[in-house]
Amino acid sequence: MDIKLPLAVLLIAGGAIGLVVPDASDDRLGSAYDGPGASTETSSLAPGERLDVVRQPAASSWAEEVVLDRESDGHFYADVVVDGQTYRMMVDTGASVVALTEQDATSMGITWYEEDIAPVAQGASGPVEGVNTTIRHMAVGYHEADNVRAIVITNGGSMSLLGQSFLSTLENVQITDDRMVMSN
């Protein structure tokens, strides 16, 4: 007998992923799924039998982890995507917010007026002037965050910093030896 698979249920337990083939006689399933991607192939699996699959992150989900290697200058750098454009930022776990250079901010479409510039942070050499802003959407790897607080540093800075306003959206940021691992 041909069995139409209404929906496959993903099981994630202890890091293992498998597919459960629902029992076609289960009344809770209702009618067979006939939407996009519906399968009409027959199944040789017994009801409830697992089929192991290879884990592949979907384009809209978070991959297991992002691993950054320490560069020769002793810092970690991440490729950050904002509005489809990639910006290289130094990861700064001590910075409370994402800090953008004027060039990166302008490229992201962030605008400001001269009268908007004010002290926005305290640096080692005194007050840091800039503009408070929000980055609507940004991503590192498949990890995405919305409405990330940021500042535009208007009096210098050669590289944007990936600070805690983004890093705190991750469950874990760990440095071991010369590797930084970001994960959810």
C-alpha cells in the first residue's frame, strides 16, 4: 500500500536529529499534506521508525556555532552582514555597544547631523563623541539580531567594533586558546 507522508517530524534529542514517519492511520494527522514539497513516494520505514539525516542549517536558522581564529595582531574579527553587505568588525567583548566608523555607518545608510554629535561613551583617553543609533538587522553566520543598539564614532576609529549589544544576543561566547566560539 502506498503511504503519503503528511509531515515529517524532526526530533532533536541529545544532539541527534532524526525523522519520524507518522503512522498513516493516526487520526490526529487529518488528511494527507498536499502543499508544496508534498511527497507521493512510498516509504519502506515502519511507522515510528527513525531515519537519520545529515544536519544542514537552513538559510534562515542559526548554525551550530561560529568559530573565529585569533589573528596575528591578537584580536578576533567577524564578518557582519547588514542589509546584504558584509563589514569586517573587530570583536570587542569589553565594548557595551556596537561601535561603527563613519565610513561603515554611511555605507549602512545611517545619517546624522552635526548637532546630533555628543559624548556617547567614555574611553581610556576621555569622552568619545558620536551619535546613538540602532541597526535594524544584522547577522554573523546564521545568527541574526534585530534593533541592535550602536554608536557612530565621529572623531576617529579605523575599524568598527562588534560589542555587547550584539554579542549578548548569543547564548555563549567562549575564548579557548586562539579560538573564539559563538553559539546559541
